[in-house]
Amino acid sequence: MTEIEGALPLVLAQGAAENTHTLLDFADPEFDRIVASVRLITAVEGDDQITVGTLKIPEVGVFPLVCEGP
């Protein structure tokens, strides 16, 4: 693992995937608090696939996510 000065180590606190929804919460290494949450939904039509969602970082903000391709 490469460490970067000032970076916060993360661990996967919980995750779930059901049908078209994926939910991920990342915590600090001691599991004291959630430091980032990702919420995704995927749509597929024929050969087309797109995943959209949000990245929430408490006390920082909420950011849109868009992923295209397989």
C-alpha cells in the first residue's frame, strides 16, 4: 500500500448490491465514523449501460457520479 501524506486511510464499513442498486459506506480504520458514502444505480438497454449516483463526504459535500460502459 502506498501512503500519501495527509491522506485518510479508508476501510469498507458496509456494502450491498441488489438488482440495479449498489450502496457502499467507507469508514476510518477504527470504524468510528463514515467518511464517504457511494450510492449507485445502473440502467441497461440492449448494449447500452450507464451507472449514475452520488458520492457524499460528510462536512465536505455531495458530488455526482456518472460511469459509462460495461
